[in-house]
Amino acid sequence: MRASLWSYAPLAVALTLRLASSSTADLSYLLVAAYALLGPAHTIRALAMSWLFSMISPGLAPEASAAAVGRYAVLFAAAASAMLHSGFFFGRPHIRSYTLGTLLLGLSIVAHSLLFSPIADVSVLKAISWTLAMTALVSAWCGLSAQHREQVSRELFWGLVILLLASLPLSASSLGYMRNGSGFQGILNHSQAFGPAMALLFAWATSRLFGKARPPWWLLGVSAASLGAVMMSEARTAGLAMVLAVGLAVLLGPGFGGRPMRQMLPGLRSARIWSMLGAVLVAGLVMAPTVGKMAQNYISKSGRAQVGGVQVDGLLEAYDHSRGGLIGAMVDNILEHPLTGIGFGIASEPALMIVNRDSVLGLPVGASIEKGVTPLMVMEELGIFGALLVAFWIFRLLRSAARGSLASLAVCLTVLLLNMGEATLFSPGGFGLLNLILLGWAYASGAAAPGMRRA
């Protein structure tokens, strides 16, 4: 089942407005917000476009002066669409258990914020934003028929492929490295956004290879190209996350999803898969010195990652260099506030937070914080009991993803492992929105009837 071209025309117009000028960039968000109201599939596409508008490189598109407000407009429109198409406004609401669980988790975080956060309005707005985004996405994905869900997921997959293809020509230009000079960012605003996006594409493409008895050659090409893109980005967490996620999905998927291995991993019997792996192994042995140099550049971010003036030469050393200080501050807060936490979305040192507020209403529209390990972040901000609620929510998510397909489980695991280096699971305003979109798909793929689950 294919959507009419007219379904995509408003998005094409919105993208044109976003690229045209600063004065039209703000209008692009309003058009996408209106588009989100048209139905579940439109809601998902609208949120994906909002993510792209927020993450696009400033070298390709002008800054949108009201981007923060525009993102909220799309988010609230997506939530309104979810309620509208669930029958909420007509007195006959139909809400699924996981959607309700997501909503209740969000409301509990809002209540926690009111009780314990030192900057309550910041915490409450962040909690509401996440709750609206995640609830709307779970509702939208689960509200689609199997055919429409497969169609929209295919659109997202090819959207990431197009992002990759559009970015590669910039590898020969300084525009592709404008953020730091060495990490490739493609058409996005940072290599730490491009790398994780390509890691998600790699996990998705590679797991689809194992999930097909006769995988197409073009899928091998997507997997290889996305791997190269991650290496070019120098996003180390992304590289580690995608490899571990695919490996864990292959090892744990059949048991966790309750499906026999031959059904979940037909690609293991494919001659194409094994010939590809053999070719990669031979090429790696023949080009060992070159591969070793590339790996070292990747780990050290082309020499930019140093400790005491000495270049780091191992993943553990690199991780400690980039996240060690953040982890220490979070652990101290956990020990000091084990039950209540310090407040949702609050920096480890609240006094150092910079909160940007709307000039009219004074509402916080931006309060970025840097925390590298989501499990510790959740413990630090919500305390032990809040962390247990989040852990149960994630367990339900993983079970459903595993029951869906190897691809949905691998993508879900990639999102979660990316959060071991950059906490984006509760950040719908930036790169995290793409993560939430794919988590909604991963859950819904396993919530379908057994005969209608597809990769």
C-alpha cells in the first residue's frame, strides 16, 4: 500500500521553506505542525521532519529564530493528533496498555518534578515534552495497520539512506567538517548527530540482512556505506553501540522474543552473508596496517582526544576521558539523594545551568545539560524508585521489539546503547527525537498480531 504523492507535498513545501530563508524557516514548523493533525502516519512523518529541521547544518540552512517554539508547536500538534484519532475528543477513547503506561510514567515524572526539582518549571516542561512525544508516537505507530506501519517504517529507513547519500558529497568539502574540522557531520549540524544517525541505519540494514533468507546486494551496500560514515564521523559511542546492538540482537533475539532461531535469523544460512563476512575478514588481514591506523584515528578523534597532552589509544581510556568527570558528579549526587534524586532534567550542578526563556511568557524553551550515561542520569534525577519505573518501561519495550523482528530489536538496542555515551532518551527537542520515533516503531512492530509482524 502506497501513499499518494499529495501526502508528501506539504512536507516538500515545508522543507523548501526551511532552506529558503530565516523569515520562512519559522513557517516551516507551523506547516509541519498542521500536517501532523491529519493522521497517525502524518504525525510520525511530521515529527521526523521536525527532527531534520532542528538538526540540519547551519551551512546549508539559515537559523530559524523561533525554532524552539516551532518544535513545541509540532510536538503539541502530534499529541493533539494522537488524542483526536484515538477517539478522546468524541467520548470513546481507545488507549493501549503500553500507551497508558507511558502516559502514567510521564505523569509520575511531572509529579516528581513538582515535589523535588530545584527548578520546577524546567523539569515539568521537559517531562511534559517527553510524555507528549513518546505517548503520541506509541499511539501513532500502534494505530497504523500492518501495511501502513511497514510503509512508514520503510519511509524512515529510506529517509536515513537519503541523508547518507546527500551527505557523502560533502566529504570533499569543508562544509562537511565545519563543526570541528575532522569529524564528518554531513548535512547535519554535528558529527555527534550524524554518527549516531548512521549507527541506527547500520544496525537497521545489517539486522535486515540476517533477517532475510536471501538478502539483496543493495542492502549490503547500505550496511557498508553506513559503517564507513560512522567511522568518518569519529563518533566512538555510535560505533560501539551499533556493533554491540547487532551482536546482542543476534544472540538474545530468539530467546527474548520467544521465536526459533531459524525463523528469526534465516540470513545465517545465506551464502551472501558468509561470503561478505569472508571478504571483509580477508580485506582486514591484507590491509591490517591501514585498518589499524584508521581505528586509532577513530578512537583518538584524529588526535583531538588527549589526556595530559598524550593521545588516547584505547576505548576505555577514551570513554574515561570524555565521560569520567560527568560520571563522578552523578555518582556523588546519587549517594547524596538516593531516594528523591535531584530533579528531572537538572544538571549535576544546578547552579551552573543556563536556562533560555521565552521573552513573552517567560517559559523555559531551552535548558541543555550534558550527561553521558542514561542509567546513572535516571538514578541521579529520579532516585531509586523512579529508576525502577523507567527500567520496567524499557523492559516492556525490549520484549515487544524482540517479538517484532530482529531489525526492531537491533534498532531498539542501538538507541539504548547510544545512551551510554550521550543521554538523549528523554530529550525530544534535539537528536533524541529520532530515537523516540524509532523506539515507537520498535514497540509497535511486536504489538501486532503474530501473522502480521514484519521487519
